[in-house]
Amino acid sequence: MAASSHLMFNRLSIRYKLLVLLGVSLGVGLLISSAVALYTTFVAEQQASLRTLRQVAAVTSENMRAALAFRDGHSAQKILHSLQADPHIQYAVALDERGSVLAQYQAASISADRATRWHKLLLQPSALQQHMDREFHYVIYPIELEGSPVGRLAVLSDNQAMYTKMRRYMVLQIGVTVLIFAGLLLLSWRLQLIFTQPITQLVQGMRHIGSSKDYSTTLHTDRTDEFGELYQGFNAMLREVRVRDEKLSHLATTDPLTGLANRRFALETMQTLAAQSERNQTPLGVILLDVDHFKLVNDTYGHPVGDLILQQVAHRLQASIRTDDIAARFGGEEFLVLCADTDVPTAVQVAERIRTVVAEQVFTTPQGATLRVTVSLGVQASITTPEAMMQLVEAADQALYCAKQAGRNRVVAHTEGAA
């Protein structure tokens, strides 16, 4: 058989020999590149699925903190019930710090037996923080409140979205591979560079993006043939991934009511600014402010108006700070402003501007009523370290308490030895 094939090959003209060699080389090359692309895409999709689920768990955990801290099972159940908006999330359970179940969610299509198996899997001591199985994947997310653990959240999702995307990608990959193979095999070997060059660029681009995770990359081409369509499709896929990551990042770092940074993002940013303060020996300013008599506003006008007041205060706060300052909702009606490379007098000036702008604002309720609100502000600034940064917040909180005790609607800077 081998001898017969060798004899047939020797009878072919040089042109056909080159075409055969080109076909074999192209076939082997496309097979290897397709396998690499499929494998790397599958691994990337697994990581993306786990990352997406972890971000969902992070957002849910942010909302779950208070419920766990007060062991409010009803609120925890309502928060978990919101997961039904994602049809792929099959099961979730919230546990308090003692490991007791506070609330759980189960998709309507899931049987009780399967839910029980998942429940045992997620609660066993040996369960990993995140895991990808053949049919499902899950993450177990610890929940902390002011640095102390208050429980954990386990969320489990099926793999249908990942497999659907992989099937589509495989069909596209196979179709493109067959087209490339047929086209190059029919054309003269002298034109092979015209076809191999875009493939090489695309593979290099895929490998670069796969290793760097830089989804802002765009692969440029002037071609208008199938390769041009492939480039456009690949760039469109990158744009979709980039938009999805930006949305998830926004959800994970932004307070949904006010649009300011949330508490977790503020503390993470403060870590960075504290390290910068230590490195450059420059002070880090912290302003902590609280809406005065906010409970009275809620009791008098209702929580929707209270939410409107918080949104308007946040808007005024953002407009009053400097370009490099960072404003965040720290909890309830309390806000935090971080001022890099800022001493106490300068931080007091920023705080006074915030106080004045809020005090001068007339708020109008949806019912047409008008009211004014004020804020009390506590200020502290000093050179700090990431390990000692919470002392700045505590000092600003003490100054805020003094501002409220002194009559509210004022700025108080922390002084050494202040109560």
C-alpha cells in the first residue's frame, strides 16, 4: 500500500506535487490551529463563566451583608430571589457565620433531589471556593462586614450558556477552516502568502489577546473577502466581551442608587492611596459626611423621597469635589470622600464647599413639596499606610460625631485626643 502510494505520487507533475504538499501542510496546520483555538477558547470560556458568576455573587453579597449581619432571613430570601433574572443560575444558598442556612434559592425547573445534592455539595467542608464541573459550575463567596466575616454565599449555575457559545464557535471555526482549505488548495501555490498571511495575523492576534486578556485590541485589515468578515466577526466578539466586562465591573464597584462608588470599591481604592501616601510621604485626606435628620425625612415623606434626597446629595457631592477626589456611598445616608495628597486645611475647604452646596440646594419631592437638607462632615488627613488606613476613617467618624453634637450642618476636623 505504501509502495503504491509512493509510485502514484512520483507520477504526478511537480505542480500537483506542490499542491498535494500544500494541501497536507495546510490540513495539518489548520487542524492544529483549530484544536488550539478551540481548547484556548474553551478554557477562556470556563474562566469567563466562573468570573461572571463570581461577579454576580460579589454584587449579591454586597446587598446581603446587612441581612446576614442582622440574620434577616426574609430580606436575604428576597435578595436571593432576584437571581431568577438569570435563567442559568440554578441554586444559591446564604449561610451565616455559624454555617446555618439563612436563605436559599432554587430554580423552578430543578427537582428537589438535585437541589438536595447541590446543597450537600456546596455545604461540605471540602468544597472549593470555585469549581467547574461538566454540567455546572459554582462559586462560594465569603461575606464580610467591616472586616469581620458574617457568612458566605454559594451560587451554582449550569453550563448551557458556555456550551451554546462553544457550539457556535465550533461551527464557525469548522466552516472557516473548510473554506480556507478549499480556497487555498484551488489557487496557485505562488499565491499562498496572500492567504497564509491573514491567517497568521489572526492566530497571532488571538494568542496575544488570549494571553494578555486585552480585549481593547482591534485587528485591522483592508480585505473585503471571507477573511475580512472573519476579522469583523472577531472584532465584534471582542467588543461584546469588552462591553460585558465593563458592565460587570461597573455593577461590582458602583452603588446602584446614587451612582457613586460603593463601599467595597472605596476601601480598595483607599488601600492604593494609602500605599501611595506611605511611598511619597504625602497626607491622605478623608471626609466622612452624613445627611442630617435623614430618618425624619424618611418618616415624613417616605423612603422614595429619601432615596431621591440621597441621589441629589450624591450629585451635589460629586459636583463639589475636585477632579482627582473620589466620592463613595459608605452606607445608608453616609458618604466618604478620599482626597489624595491633601492636608487637613485643604480637606476642610473641600468639605466646607460640599456643606455649602448641599445647604443651598432646594429639593422638590414628586408631590411638589420643597425641603432643604444639610450635612455634617468630619475631616482627617495624615500620612498613613494600608495597615493603618482605617484609623483615618475612624478619626473622621469621630469628627463627624462632634459635628453632629455641636448642632449639625458644620465641618469639624479631627484633633488629637478628640473623643
